Amino acid sequence: MDLERTPLLTDLYELTMLQTYYEHGMTGEAVFELFFRAAPHRGFFVAAGLEQALDWLTGLRFGDEELAWMRDSGHFSAEFVERMAGFRFTGEVRALPEGTVFFAEEPVLQITAPLPEGQLVESRLMNIVHYQTLIATKAARCRLAAGDRRVVDFGMRRAHGGEAGLWAGRACHLAGFEATATCLASARYGVPATGTMAHAFILAHDDEAEAFERFARSHPHNVVLLIDTYDVEAGARKVVEVARRLRPEGIPVRGVRIDSGDLAAHARKVRRILDAGGLQETRILVSGGLDEHRIARLVADGAPIDGFGVGSQVDTSADVPFLDSAYKLHEFSGRARGKRSEGKTDLPGRKQVFREQDADGRWRGDTIGLADESLPGEALLAPVMQGGERVDPGGEGSLERARAHCADGLRRLPEAQRALKPKADYPVSLSPALRALREQVAGGAAG
Amino acid sequence: MDLERTPLLTDLYELTMLQTYYEHGMTGEAVFELFFRAAPHRGFFVAAGLEQALDWLTGLRFGDEELAWMRDSGHFSAEFVERMAGFRFTGEVRALPEGTVFFAEEPVLQITAPLPEGQLVESRLMNIVHYQTLIATKAARCRLAAGDRRVVDFGMRRAHGGEAGLWAGRACHLAGFEATATCLASARYGVPATGTMAHAFILAHDDEAEAFERFARSHPHNVVLLIDTYDVEAGARKVVEVARRLRPEGIPVRGVRIDSGDLAAHARKVRRILDAGGLQETRILVSGGLDEHRIARLVADGAPIDGFGVGSQVDTSADVPFLDSAYKLHEFSGRARGKRSEGKTDLPGRKQVFREQDADGRWRGDTIGLADESLPGEALLAPVMQGGERVDPGGEGSLERARAHCADGLRRLPEAQRALKPKADYPVSLSPALRALREQVAGGAAG
């Protein structure tokens, strides 16, 4: 079974519920919405993962292996298993375009489909959209903190499994990173690939300068040397010597990387050594435990750093390793629905998000309304799938479009939410019609 | 390219370094070790992921698509790309058996192979072993907190991508969870699958009792009902009514689930309602934001809870979302190697871990020594791959063996490290020979 495509990458209850729905002919039209509740330390979210979500929906099939497992599991009736052989997703999807900057309670994805189809896809759609949104959001914060300096993703090894490593490379690029170290993210999505060398490379040589020189001759167009295996400043001086030997061959040393110690202090000393050695063009890249706050401090400190390599902190969104995502039934058979118990309130009905902006293009506030309302501002949820087919084929160019859309959003976002420590919630209001519907549903007499 | 098998799920630098190694004939024998540095809030680690690591090593090939990307990327020489077409992993692996309880600085995996082979596999081996070890460790803490109550994994939707969701189900079971909601973890690894129903199922019905009854008749052997969609106690009373109607048909209500609010208070009230309704055998399962600390409080409180469903907190190891894992070159061409710069110290050489125990089987302490030393205690690293072939074919039964091994380890672990807030570091010492080697390498004259 293909991990990336199999419908068995789901929670058992989706399938057991489906059997009951089919037994009782509960195949009327349902509207499910995927949204995020407010998160600590996050002034905004960046929507990501829609491409993979739509690909997954398009290819959703129960193959022989899936059906065999269902048959043998003892959880399902023979009739139900038989029926699932012909299962297809035939619904409609509306979504925030990838790269959209959005806020708590706003639907990111809206599925309109026969109840069993909308139900079955819950677990995997959440799994896809939650992670990429989590990482794009974290990466956007790093992007903002780094200003015009370069930021690249080095995090695959400590990302949570292979798909996370792959998608982190994509989500970081979508949010503004220049490149990723992860080859597969480059091969699949066209994210520029980058990298330097590991300490092992230096250790495998008897002499640090020899290691530098060999690497440079082997990769003359991309010489970035790791200088902290033994002593950072001594390493920088060796870079100067090596650069001198490489100059006649036309091989420039494009950069050095420092991966440990006091990065600002090291960068200053290394900058002086490189400049004194005629390597004013050689850039300084730093890495090692970086997140948006450490990046912001290094930038504020004026450290002569040209680029940041970030890893585990970003690929796991370490300060907020998951968001309070939800995928809820908000309408079924023409009636608005919503969970009504304590602690968790829900916005029922099929919704739309309207965004208003100032004359200068800065956002003023959003209104969540019902899908059939006409409210001031731009309607953000757009149709992306109809009758189970993609409206736009996606693929080629879609990541770069999402990246540009995100960059535009980060420019229009008010300062209070752009701040690493958000100063206020972005204004999101509910339309009177939505408020009325919520009260009606909360009163138990859904409309 | 198959996400689970492709060698391009790696960092670019692994490949650029390889080209240089080959160009200079640096193909001598290298020893790399994967280990974890001390982590906050963790008194021990549980080794997991070895099965997937060995499978990946066994199938490591550069296919046409991988080679085409390498050719087009501009990062590599034609000769190197050509060479990689024939690349195989031919090395030896020694490892802690899956399920082994271990401690900081102890090698979990030791790769002995020609330098390029040992280097290339770094990123993905870390990615595989780090995540599963992270989750098995977190899950073991939940297992210890829950005592003899049932614990199950519900976390796939907020795990970081699909592979994390899949592997979390496996790692949690390895660490002692009874079951997972993730079907694919059941289909692939034989982890028992479990589940109840979503709020959407209840909301899709006009009447809560009708939803319960339909589900029960549809799944008569596994009736576990979600009772907090509207009002928990009212839900429990409906369960009693429904159970009365189902009794003549021989359908028992095996459990109820509460997913919100004050779980202990709800459980007490629900227990009284169920008991008064003759449902003494009906179990109470709770879920919603649970981790080992909340489980421990609910247990200490004496709440009448029979099982815990855990999700995001465990599948992301939310309090410690990554561990300080490392994969380091410790020997090359017969010489011990180790990084010597500030802040990060390394134990050079090819090592072994020796564990001593008391007469009653409790562990007394470990010694990290050199692989060719004979020290008191059990040697923990065992050969698992030779000449690129698995020593033991793995597969069938391997997860259950690892699970039993972990349970045994958790019993033998001293109280100070079993505690959710560890009271002391487990005693791990270095053999005199290892200490001498470290000083020699730190002095710059590697032996």
C-alpha cells in the first residue's frame, strides 16, 4: 500500500461510521470545514498543503490490498467492503489559496460532498493541511525575522518522518525561504537545493585545509566551507589560505558556515579575518538551534551574517508543535449543524471569509459570513475542485504562485500581527446572519 | 520516486561530499554512530525504528528518476552520477534491539562501511530512528502513568505528515499502548486497530439516541459511544436507554467516550449513571489533550476511567518535539575521530554499551567502552546487518518482540528514571580505555 495514496492512512472510525451511513442511506449532501483555533505565540497562519490535499482526493481508491485488510480485520460487513471497491471522491472543494495569510476560526478548506465522502477524508486531509500550515506559519515568522538575509531549511533529519521532511522543504519555500537541503523537495517541487558539508567530511581528512581544498575543486561553483570542526577562527584563516590557492583556477569561496558557539561573536571575528584576507565577497552562513527569536536577536545585534540555516526548530515547529485544527460537519441535508457542548464552540453553516483593506493595501479586518451572503471585501475561499475534479490542474508553477501570494500577504498584514510577539488579535468578526444561525443551532432548533 | 525508499530523501550535502570522497579514493572503512544527547524531562529513551532503518538500507538504490534529477541538478559530475547507478549499502550494522531502554550518549546504531556508504545514509537513518525513538519514549511515559489502564493512539491527524502518523501507531504499541486508530499501522504492522465515532456522526443524526442505536446495530461487537456532543450526563442516560433496547438482541455497550470538559468529574457522574442503569461492565474511555501528566493526575485522583485515548501530545511529543540526536564519524581508516570544538564533545572510537544489574534484575548502571573491550555486564549492541544483508529477517513478530523487550526494560529501570519527573541521571560511565582515547583525540593526535 502506497503510504502517500492509500485510504487506509486514516482513523478506523471513519470507516466504521461510513458503514453505518451507507446502511441507513445517509448519503445526503454534507458540508465539512477545516479550520484552526487560536494558537499561542501566533499572530497569523499561512495556508499550505492544498496541492497535496487535492492530489490525494483525486487519487482516492481502495485497491485489492486495502480491501483485503478490511475483509480480514473483522470490523466491517462484506457488503460494505464490496461497496468501497467503487468508492470515489466526487465532491466540491473550496479553499483558501495556498500561501494565504489567515486567522483563527476561518475555514481553510470546505468540502461539500455526500456525507460518507466528506467523512472519510477527514483524517488524512487534516494530516496533510495541518502539518504544512504549521510549518509555513513557523517559517514565515523566520522569514520576517531574517529581513533581507537568506534563510534555508536544513531540518529533514529531525522532521517527524519522511513526509514531514519533504513537506517542510516545500512549506518553508512557500513561506519565503530561499532553499532547502532536502533533495527530494527539490526533485518533486522544484525548491532550490542547497548545502555545505558535514563535520564528518572534515574529520575524514587529516588536515582541515586539505578537506576545504578538495571540496572546492570537486564543487567549484558552490564552495561553502564548514569552519567550526576544530577552532572557528583558525578555520577562517585556513579558508583565506585555501582561497588564495584556488584563485588562479577561478574558483571563488562563496561562503563559510559556523554551526556552534556564540554565532554573533564568531561571525564578527570571521568577517574581519575574511575581509583582511581579501574575501569581502565570501558570505557567512550560520546554523545550530536557530528559530525566529534567535534570528531576530542576531539581526538586531547587527552581526555580519548573510544567511541562516534552520532545522529542527522549524521542521517541528518546536514552540508550538501542533495547532488546534478541526474538521467539522457544519451542514447536512440542508440543515446547519454544530457541536454544542461545553468548552468548544462551533460556527455552523456553510461559510465564506470576506477581507477588507485600506487604501494602501493593508488589511483592516475579516468577516466570517455565510457562503450565500454578499459582504464588503474580497471573498477568500475559492472553488478548487468540482465533481471530484480539480478546477486548476496545479502542479508546475503552483508553488511559486503560492510563495508570491504569501509574500504579498505578509506585506499587507498589520504590524500588530506581524510582530514575533503578536500585540493584538487581528480583527475577525462574524456577520449578523452567521451569529443568528449560531444561536439558532445552539438553541437546539437548527435551521 | 517512492517517498519511503528513495535515496533522494536526504540532504544535498551527503551527495556532494560523496562525490569528493570518490574522487579522492576515500573509500576506507568508516564507523559512524547514532546517539542522543541528554533531553529535558526524559529519564530514559526507548529505541525504535530499527526495522524501518534496516529495510531502507536493504532497498537503497538510485533508480532512473533519481539519476535524472542528479544529472539535471547541476550539482554533480557525470562520472559521479554514473557511479551512483551501481550504489549499494554493503556495510555492517550493530544496534540496540528495538524496545531497548537506553540513555544519553549510548550508541543506538553503529554503521561500519566504506566511508561514502556510511555518509550517505546519515540523513534518512536519523529521520527514521529519531522520530520513532522520540515517540516510543513519550509513549512509554504515558504507559507508565496509566498503570493497568488501557492507552490507545488517536493522533494521526495531527502527526507531522503520513509517515509520522503511521509510525506513531507502531512506536506507541512498541512502548506498551494496546491499540491505534490508524488503519495503516494495523494493516502493515499488525497493531490492533481501535476507534469509536466522531462528533460529526452524532450531528448527522437528528437524535443522539438514534445515532447510538444505529452504530450499535451496525457494529454489534464493538459498541463504544461518544457521549459529549451535547451534554455528557444526558448522553450517558441515553446510553442506558439504548442499552436496554439492545439487550434482547445480545448487543452489549462496551464503552463510552468523553472528549471534553472536566474528565474526572464527568467520569464519576457517568459511572454512577451507567451503574444505576445496570451497565457496570461498560467501560469509560476519555480523550482530549491528554499527555502523561494529565493521565497521572486522573489516575492519582481515582477517577473511574478505564482507558485513555491520546493524540497530538504524544504523536508530536509536544513537550520535547525533537531530541538532540547525532550521527557522527568516530573512526576512519583505523583511526579514531571526533569533533573537538567548543560546546559539543564527542566520544570517539567504535564503542559498545555494557549494562550491569542487581540480583533482582534491576539495572545498576551502564558503561560505555570500546567495542573490543570485555567489561562486566551485558553487551547491548548486537549485529543486525552484515555485508548489507540483514542477520535476522525481521518482519513478522518483530514488533511484538520489541514490545515485550520494552516492557521488560521499563520493569528493570530504577525508580529515579521511571518517574515522570526524573529524580537523577541514570549512572552511565566511560571505560578507562574510552576516556584515554577521548583525551588522545582531543589532544589532536588521534590514535
